[in-house]
Amino acid sequence: MTAAVLLAALAVVVGVLVPSVLVRAGWPHRAPRHGVVAWQVLTVTFLLTAALSVYELALRERHIHDGLVGFLSACGLEADAPLSGTSPTWLEIAALAAPGLVLLWPLLFLVRSVVAARRARRDHLRLLRHVGREAPEYDALIVDHDEPAAYCVPARRPVVVVTRGACDILTGEQIRAVVAHERAHLRGRHHLLHVAGRAFAGAFPGLPLARHAREQTSLLLEMLADDRALHGHSSDALATALCEVAAGRAPAPALGAGGPGTLLRLHRVLDPGKRPPRFAWIAVLVLAAGVPMLPLAAVCGPV
């Protein structure tokens, strides 16, 4: 029961307390890639902790006293584990299946989100073929719409869309800057993290981690795309373009240049501040590998 209590406490810390602290931290905005990794690590850690806590509670009368070897034996994964002469009971089958169901629950939402997103993107691309015209000078598709907007539609042949309203008020350099922002989303396959965030939030609707992870990941991905666009374009051009298209709403299957936290991103583009040192990325990678091992250590250790 000790392991179950430790896992339950860890689930509360990861799912409720740590997200509130991380939201108020300033360093993810200075290093958005590090921040995205941090939110993904918290998500994976919570899922592992929840699954293993259910496992411990289900097997509360069959505690594992032999560390990792005992854990593998209980799961039937140890090569030298003795074979039982009796068939497993329904209670034992349910106990072993319960952790899998905890992991399967968000997976079902993920599959549903992926299918819905692909269908929406396919329908929107079919529409763009009829209403859009190629603009080779911008490597984008121009759509006749008064509202200034720019967005990308991920697909096998991805498309960056700029409305006529944006073309009327932006210079050529500003249009290229916002297109570079959208191309950064496509190269980084950021839509996959958006879909995963929606699925996790749908599976755990009241969990602070699910809400904050979705919102903050979206913001950090926008900041990451801003940084990529700044490699080839001036901060003034990108900031002006973001300001002009901020009110434009992208279709559901697309990623828009306006995006969340536009004012915060404008300040960051114009005054990026000091970035974390290079060794900070190594520290993030070490934590990313080590933190998800905490729930495993709680289960596999002696109780």
C-alpha cells in the first residue's frame, strides 16, 4: 500500500501542483523548445503514475516485495518465473488490465482527434483548390478574403494560406516573414502536438495539467515558429505582420500566425532578452529521461 500512496501523491503533484508553478515560470518563454519538452514530460509522467497507481491498488493483496524482478514476475515477463498450475482469476486479469485501460483511455481520444483533424484538413484543402490562387513569389496560396489572416494546413502536400486582406496591408517582406513562420510550423510538425494536447485535455477535462499543457504548448509552439522566422527576417517585419494578422481566425484544421498570446509574442520578438545557456538543453534532456522513471522506481522498489 506504501507504493500506492506514493504514486497517488506523485500524481497529485504532477497533475495539479507542478503545472501551476510552471505556468508562472518565465524561462519557458525564453527557451520555448525546452518548455515544450517540459510539458510533454509532465504528461507522460502523469500517465505512467496514474496507470501504476491503479495497478498497485488492484493488487493491494499481492504486493511486490522483490523489486524489479518481482514486478516482472507479477506481469509474467520474467523468463524464469514459475508457471502457475491454475488459471488466473477474473480479478487477476482485471488487475493486470486496469493499468492498460488507463493508458488506453487517452489513446482513444487521440485516435478520434487524429481522424477528425485529417477529415477537416482534407475538406479544407478541397475548398482551397477552388478558391485559392498560387503566389510563387511568396510560396503560398492567396485566398480572396477581406480579413487579414495567414495560416498553414498540414498535409502530404502542405499549404500556407495568406488572405487578400493581409496582402493589401503587408509589404512583401512582411508577407515572407509570416509565411516563414507558417513554414516553421510545417517543418516542425507542430500540428501533431496540438492534436495530442486536445486528446489529453479531452481525456482528463478537469485536470489542471491537461488544461495548462494544451494552452502553454500552443503558445510555446508559436514562439518557436517566431524564432525560426527570425532567422531569415527582421524582427520589425515579423512583429508588424503578426500584429496585422492577430485578429484573423484560422480554420479549425489549420495553425494560424496570430495564435495565442499575440501581445506577449510581439514583446518577445522585439525584445527577446537573454536566452538560457547551451548546457540548459542537456539538463532538460536529463530530466526528460529521469522524471518519468520516478513512478517506476516507486513500484519496482521494495515495499
